Amino acid sequence: MSAHDVIVVGSGINSLVCAGVLAKRGKKVLVLEREAVLGGCIRSEALTAPGYLHDTLSAAHPLFVTSPGYAELKDGLHANGLDYCNNDTPTGVLLPDGRSLILRRDRAANIAAMNALASGDGDSYAEAMAFIEQNAPFIFAMLGSELWSKDIAKTVAGRVWKQGAHETLAFFGPAMQSGRAWLEARFKSELVHALLAPWILHTGLGPESAMSALMAQVIAFSIEAVGVPLVKGGNARTVDAFRAIIEAGGGRLETGADVAEVLVQNGRARGVRTSDGRIFEAAQVVCNVTPTQLYGRLLAPAHAPEPLRRQAAEYRYGKGNMQIHLALSEPPQWADPALREIIYLHLTAGLDGVSRAVNEAERGLLPAEGTICVSQPTALDPSRAPAGGWVMWIQLPECPREIRGDAAGEIAAPADGRWTEEVRERYADRILARIARHVPNLMSSIVGRKVISPGDLASMNINLVGGDPYSGECSLSQYLFWRPLAGAKNHATPVKGLYHIGASTHPGPGLGGVSGFHVANALA
């Protein structure tokens, strides 16, 4: 039996932000993590060979460094060891024929590069960035604030008052546009299409999805502003810094604590019970879980209305994700040496290639030519590899959760649809062969390799259902006012004192910690 002000279930970024802000404001917080490692999707591990450090799962922090949680906690985090590295070439794209394009943290340079590819493309890019700048207060309020709130009501009312109802509604037309519609209407160069389309995948959408044009523009705007910052010494340093803040405030973090039930008395949360029978008491409980878990596992049916439980049971999960971690004895020999300095480099056949791979993955097929995201952390942080060595972090955002076939007709689907070691490694071989066409020394320089399939992701983190890194499909019906569920408002639940945070809740996935910050604000 142990008493605390607040119990936080799970230790991902939203949990850490929530607990960190509460601890800073004088609350005693207990963080309970079911796995043996703190951090949720924030891990750094020696996955491959001695001396090489890999960011397992997540890597970059552009969302976090622009978040309200970081604004409040950054002094304490940096005092406890958090440090970032960054550069001026955050992202780029490489086509199968060897053509490439880099997006820099320099608006004028980006405009000039796009105009050089096709007259007017740079001007269209400038217009898109101006659209985000002009609408930034409204866009970022909708994407980052509690939507069912007086603040949002005032924001919308103020916009209608200043611009009128017609102009306000006119914003939502282009905002709901698909990425394909925007790219094909405004840009002629397939390189520009290929540069911007893959970033839509990092929002859990595809280029045909509603609102994907706006998300592509927001991401380009954000990358220009803050780059793709990585944590020096590995992403796990983030967890270490948060832990120091939480413990300094009298809080505690415990691993191997699988919460099995939220305890409720007279309609109020009173604590939790772990699967090994331990009971922890608190006046407030914050759960960083999926709706499926919250309403199907942690809360007894008597404590949630049937319509809400039905919505949770019908909550949809998105595409699977796969990662390949490589330890290299030397840096990759890209044809263009400038590509070695890019933090996130996408290899793709272009807009149609991204669209095709998304469609194949959603139909349960291993994509014939899926989008490859290559991160090169050693370009910024040489401490992650022995002298002269290199770490390559490869993400494949278009993978089936259950395998029904192979679009290339090369890999047999398991009878039960599950990811097996053979399928995982053979699909990774296909990906590495594609990269090796552009990096002649890749295969000869590999000294260690670790592949993590969607099935592996699901076993590593209960929130990554089927290997979905976004804890739920991000289509419009499960986004904004409807995330996590149509029957829920903000981060409240039917039980007083019980709150719901995490990637399954608004404002959605990514290393931002915003939902944790909102709930911390409500509690302190």
C-alpha cells in the first residue's frame, strides 16, 4: 500500500512530461511502467556490435522542442544532461535514378532549389509556407490545444469576428485537401513531390488522406524552423533527465509494474492494482494507454457506459512499422557526399511510389518498393560509434500489421499472417539491397544488424498494437475532436480523477508530450 498525489501509468513521452510538470509544481508522482525499461518508445541500446549505440524505436525531437512541456521543463532537463545536436540539412530525398533534393533550414535556398527544378515550384513552396505563417495561431491552436475548451471556442469565435464566417470556412477547404491533390496542383517537379510526400507518412497518414496536404506543409514549416534535433549520447538521455526532475520532486518511477486495473470507488479513481497483486493509491490516475486497453482491460465495464466501450472496441489501428539498425565500420559512400550529412533521408520512387506502398501495406501486402527513411545520427553525434564507425537507423513506415502476401511475389506469407523471423529478415534484405545500389560500400561495412518487425514492436510496447507506432489510425474520423473517441472529451473519462493521455489521444502521436502537459495543467 503506497500513497501518492498522482499515479501515471506508462512511461512514454506524455507520461514523462506529465510527471515532470507535476513534480516541478510540487506534486508527488508515481510512474508505473510494465516493461523492464523506462521511456516507452524512447530507448537507446547496444543492439548490434560493441561500441555502437542505437536509438531503438524513436529518434528525433522536432515536436518536443516546440512543445509547451519543453518550454516549462527545458532548464531542468538540460541541467540534468539533455543536450541536442542539429544541422542545416535536416532532410532530403533520393530517387532510384540517383537524383536527389535537400530541404534546408533556409527558406530562400529551398525556394531557389525548387525553382531551379521547375519554374514556379519554389514560388508555390513559398506560398505554402506563407499560408502556414499567416494561419499559424489558428493551426497550432487546433493541433495543440484542448479542443473542447473555452480557449478554442474563443479562438474560433475571434477568427470569425475578424475574418467573417465565409473566410473562416474557406480555410478548411485547402486544410482538408489530400497531399496528392496539393502536390500535383502546385508543383511540376517529381523531385519536389518525392521530397514532401514521405513526410506525410510520419503523421500516420498517406498522400491520399484528407488533411495530408496541411500536415505536409506544417512539417516542412517546422523542419525549416527547428530542424531534426537528436539527443547527444542517445535518446535515452531524455528519460534520464526526466527521471532526475521527477525524483527531485519526491516522485518515483518503477519498472516491471504491469497495471491490470484502475481501482474505482463511488465513481472516483482511487489507485491501481498491478498484475502481481500490488495496490497503489492516489487521488488522481493518469493512463498513457490505448482506448482498447483503458476501456477493455483497465476499467471494469460498470465504470464506463456501453456506447463508449463499444467505440473503444472498434478503435482502428494503422499500418505497421519496421526498423533496421546497422553498425557500419565506415561512413556510407553516397554518390553525393552531401547526402551523408542529412539527418532523415528518404529513398522512394516518388509520390506514386509512396501512394502505392501505402495501399499495398493497408491491403496486407509487403510493399514491393516501400519508402525507406534513413537516419544518420553519427553525422551529428560521433559518440554513438567507435572511431571511424557509423550508425544507420532505418525506418519502414509502410508495413502490414498482418501479412496476406508480397506485392513483389518473392516472400511467402505465413499461414497465420504473423511476422516471422524469416519474413522479417528477408524483407530487410530487400530493403538493404535497394540502399546498397546507392551506397557501394554498405554491405562490406556492416559489422552488426538488428531488425525489428511490426510484430516485435507490438511485443516491446503494448501501445504499439500490431506494430502501429502511432497507437491508432490518424484518419480524420480518429483525429482532432474525435481522438481518441467520439464519446470522450479532451483527456477526461467517465471516472472522476481518471485521465487518458498518449498517442491515442489528441493531439496524436509523436515525441511532443502535449497531452501529458494538458493533463498536468488540469491537476496542478
